[in-house]
Amino acid sequence: MNAASPNDNDRRQWQPFPAFNFVVEIVRDDQSKALAGGAFSDCDGIEVSQEVKTLREGGNPNRVHRLAGPVAFGQLTLKRGVTHGFDLWQWFSDSLANPALRAGVTISVLQSDRREWGRFVLSRCLPVRLKAPTLNARDGNVAVEELQIAYETFRWEDKSNA
């Protein structure tokens, strides 16, 4: 193999990770046990954006400077089949009673063999919307509730070489 050829590790790094294989854990700041870990069917809203400030250079109409502006994080949306536990509802209720209550959320992305590829770690999370499932006696679909969570920051932890 010549020096310009990618090796197997390089090729593996370029491969997209499977979006269907993930585990979610929510741990309240006032507890050590996870709430409803891994019981979610959908996870959306892990995002960060940065505003760009544009300044024109005085005396030169053809020149602008781009400066980094404020950073904004998304809002996480989790959906799951309703289970017998009401831990998410309790967290929402407790957050209403104590607005300072926060939690940490970890979304672990798994490889096809269920080994952890990496994880998104969201900090200072606050539940902002909790939607009860649609109840319909005519069809046999699973009841799904939806939880939206605001978070202040997130980071990616690479576990692929661990």
C-alpha cells in the first residue's frame, strides 16, 4: 500500500454512523438514577448555530469583515412509546415547582454490534414541552408521547477507538 492510500481505520472514520441505533439517558441534577433511558423511538434537535456579524471596512465598499457572533443551541425533541412509568411527567412537574432544576442528557450512538461509537452530552437541560399521546380506540398503534428539552451546551465524545 502506498502512502497516499487510506487504511482501514481512515475508511471506517469516513463511514456515517447508523441513525437508528441510539440510547438516551436523562439524569436529573438532584438524582443519580437515569429517567427512561433508551426508551425513545425518535431523537431530533441536536444542533448548534453561530450568528455572523458583518462589518464594512470604512472607505472600501468592496471589503467586508465577518466576525463570530453569539452561539445558539437547538431544542431536543424525544418521542417514545408510552410505558408504565411516569418519570418524565414527574420531572416536568418538579421543574415547574423548581425552575432551577436541570438535568444532563446523553445520547449514545451505537455501531451495528451495539458498541458505542460516540455520544452527545447535553448540559443544563430543562423540559419545555411534554405532550401526551394521541389516544385512538380504532387503530392499534402504540401511544407515543413527546418531550422537548432546551439545553445550554453540548459536546461530542468520540468512543470509536475506545
